[in-house]
Amino acid sequence: MPGVVILGEVMSCIRLHMHGIEVIAVPAVKFLTPLLPGIRVRLSVDKKQESLLGFSCHAENKLICNGQIRFKV
């Protein structure tokens, strides 16, 4: 699955669970392992700063990608 598709899904999940936020930048993202279609992904998100979230995606016990998303409310 292309990285841009994974990143789009990450942003959609964050918007769904954090109502009213607007993603304004992705200052860092690293794709580490290819993700094949049909594989379930676990997304973890943690707040780094007032307007900065860190995220990571794991599938089958492998880190797929991680990064940061800057947002505003």
C-alpha cells in the first residue's frame, strides 16, 4: 500500500477520534516496512506538545510507519 494512502488513513482516524481538529502539517513521517493490502493495522497516537501528535502504525508485530502531525483546533 502506498505511503500516501497509509498517511491519509492515519489522518482520517485522528480526525474521527479528535473532533474539531485540523491537520496543518506533517513535519515528520517515516515508512519502515511495506504494508500489504488486507493486513490489519494498529494505530497508536500520543500528544507530544500542545499542537503536535506523535503516531505509529504496527501490523503483524512490525512497525510500519511513525511520525508527527501538527494540528490546530
